[in-house]
Amino acid sequence: MIGPGTIIASRNHSLYNGSFRYGEAKIGNIRIGKGSWIGANCTIVTNSELPSASILGANSLLNKKFKKTNTLYAGNPAKFIKGIQL
């Protein structure tokens, strides 16, 4: 489930001659595990991972790979908040 206003961006620009406008596109992977929930207004960028059965809190930035399942991640940038008991 993905909340409203969330942006998932798997590409970015590289710097070229002091400008990002002319830089070559960088393409990367994003992995969102099975059963995960993403809160409203989150931003998920290239080369990041939200593990299975995890929650990304509203207004969070996911910019790295997390591995621990059944976990709440939140913040800007996102960090471990607590485990989730099922």
C-alpha cells in the first residue's frame, strides 16, 4: 500500500561541467518488500530498500537499504524506529 503524494524516483542526474542539467542519468533499483506500507508524502529514491512487512512513516525519505523485516522506519532520512509485532 502506498499513501497519497508519495514519489518513487529510480533515476537521478549526475553532475557535468558544474551543472546537473547536462549530466548523464543515473538509474538504480528500488525494492519494496511484500506486505510493506508506505505512508503519505514519502520520497523513495534510487538504490533504496524497504524490507517485507515493514512500514515507512508519513513524510519520510527512504534513501538507503534496510534489511530488517517487520520494522517501522521513519524520518528524513528514514531510520529504524522500532520492531513491529505481528
